[in-house]
Amino acid sequence: MNIQEIHNLFLKCQSLSIDTRKIEKGSMFFAIKGENFDANTFAKEALDLGALYVVIDNESYFIDDRTILVNNSLETLQELSKFHRNYLKLPIVALTGSNGKTTTKELINVVLSKKFKTKATIGNLNNHIGVPLTLLSFTKETEIGIVEMGANHKKEIEFLCEIAQPDYGYITNFGKAHLEGFGGVQGVIEGKSEMYQYLLKNNKTVFVNLEDPIQIEKSTGIKNFTFGVNKESADLKIKNIQANPFVVIEYEDFKVESHLIGLYNANNINAAVSIGKYFNVEDALIKEAIENYIPANNRSQLLKKGSNEIILDAYNANPSSMAVAITNFLQLENQNKIMILGDMFELGNESHEEHKAIVDSLSNQNKSKCYLIGKSFYENKISNENIQFYETFDAFAAYLKTIEFKDNTILIKGSRGMALERTLDYIS
């Protein structure tokens, strides 16, 4: 069966699934192998749960004419998503970057949805499986698709661009994320810039932050729409940015007062506003979209527990995002500041040096009490009255049971694997 025939069957289905626990009646199920399981074994279960068709790549699990046997289920999923993208022929905005991808994607979506029927990547389904699933969620009713692309090694963004074939692209930044896979910061720049290369080769359009010299350099020669603070050449001129703690941005024609915390979120907002302006969304609607957006999922959330204000940013962390979060937090005018910071993962050989750099930066400040949790921070333990080190979260939790936080402003930030949102259980 060729890909067009599979696509014809896909169009008869209500949805697509790769997980029988989330399967819907009338769906198409793709049996994709994982490191520790073979999803082909769930083919019969998927049909019993209501799937119209199952795609398998192991003939031992063939059932009947509802079974589609292919050479490789994952490759077929990717090929089907590319075929579907070309079938729909809708404009696609793609974005990648080291920090802020998901927040920026959500902001772009709320802005564009004020004028268009949009659909965007759900959560952070942004890899070689997530991008195809996103593309296959688009329908004839979708007017603009928004696709988030993640990567932890070179050639991944290139591969995802070949599948999604974006018409517009934006790179949030080039930071110290996934250094282990990219082989260093220069590798990050090269890997993320694969999106620029695709856009240039295919005569597409890029959105550029004129405050970022790397974006300016790497996007040379591509059709662009730009934004910048007091930049006369910018298509979107930004007059002023403040964050204490919420980001407030003044543009030429209107002002946005957001629910996002920290200057590091300003460019996420600016990108969404730029894309809204490019697609001729009215200023009043852009303002409304940004001001009504409330962050969730442990991303720069402002919470209240007892007498404490908490900035919860525990979804992810790398050296770049950690540094800007700390800088922004220390600039807040609030008294009684506390930082609870967890290890940063996927840094490879750079891990010791990057954790040491954070410790060194904290050792020279006296505006905030600091609790550093995790083996990597603990390896860089120093004697400093403002900093306490805990090798594990359990050790930190034992300490938390002995104290009471009162009238504090608290920053909680760490890599996802640290799950520092657990700290909230100990703050009343």
C-alpha cells in the first residue's frame, strides 16, 4: 500500500494515536517501537478499543484488512505527515531555539487565533514523532499551522523542516542547552540555524530579533520581518520594556501588560506580536490575546502560598535560562528573596563548569538566600552563608520540614528531571 492509499484511509479516521491508553474511537493507530517495548503487540487491543485501522511493521501481528503492514511504522508516520502537509497546502509557522519555544508557540497561537483558525503543537511534542503528530492534527479547517521544533543534536532541525516545510520561521535564541548532543555552543548555533538554511533555500520568510547579533548574522539573505528596541530599521519598533515582575512592553501604537514574569519573556511576547502584525491581526486583538494569556505547566507561573509569592519555573533549565532567571529575580524590588535552584541536565562535559559558574555568580550577591539541589551543584559546594547545598531532593525536603517560609518571594527553577515543583508541598 502506497502513502496516498494510507492517506486516503487516514482521512476516514477521526484522529491518530500512537498510544492505546489514549486511543479514540474511529482513530488510526500507529505501532511505533520504543526502546523497551514493541507497540505491534498492541495492534489487536487498538482495534478492540475502536481504532478503524492499525499500522504495523511486524507481519506476525497482522489481523485482517484493517491492518496496514509497512516496512517501518515510524518512517511511514513521518512520510504520511509530509504528504498530509502538502495535501492541505496551508501556511506553517515553525519555531525552534534553546529557551522559550513552548511559551512563544503558545503566544503566537493565541495572537493568530484572534483572526484565523489556528492549530499548534500540543505541549512540547516537538521531536521526530511529535512534529508528524502535529502536522497530522491539522485539517481542511486549519488556516495557519504552528509547529514547535526541538533538537538535541545537529541535522535534527534540518530533518524536521523537510517534513513540515515551514513558510515562516523563528529562532528564539541560541543558548547553552543540550550541549552534550550538540557538542558545545557553536554546535547549538549550527544546529538551530538549519531552519534558516531551509528558509533561505526555499525563499521563505524569517522573523528576526534585532537585539540578537547571531540571529542577524545567520539570517542574512532571507526575507524577513524584524523587531527591536528603539531600532529605526525594525518592522516592529519597541519603545520600552519593563519587568517587575510582570513584563510590560510599549510599542509605537499600543502597550501590553502581560502575566509573564521576567525580562527573558519579553522577546517571546515580541515575537508573537511581530507575527501578529505580519499577518495583519488588529492591534487591539493582539493586546487582548497577550494580556489574557496565563502561563501554566510550571513555566514562569506566579503562585501564592500562605504569605509567600512564588515564581515557579521548574519545567526546564539550562545555563542560559538559569542565568537570566537569576539576574531578573535579583533585580526585583521585593524583600526577603529566596532562590531554590536544581541541577541542569544534558550538559555533558560542560556540566561541572556550568554549575560552577552559577555557584560563583551567586557567591557574590547578598540579596537572596539560595538553596542549590542536586549532585552537580553539590560537587561545587562552597562555604557561603547565603548558599546551602543539598545532594538530593529528599535531603532538601528533610530540611524543609524543619523550617517555615513566611513573607518571602521565592524563585523555583531546575531541569524537568529535578521536579522541583515538589517544593510547593512544603510551603504553607
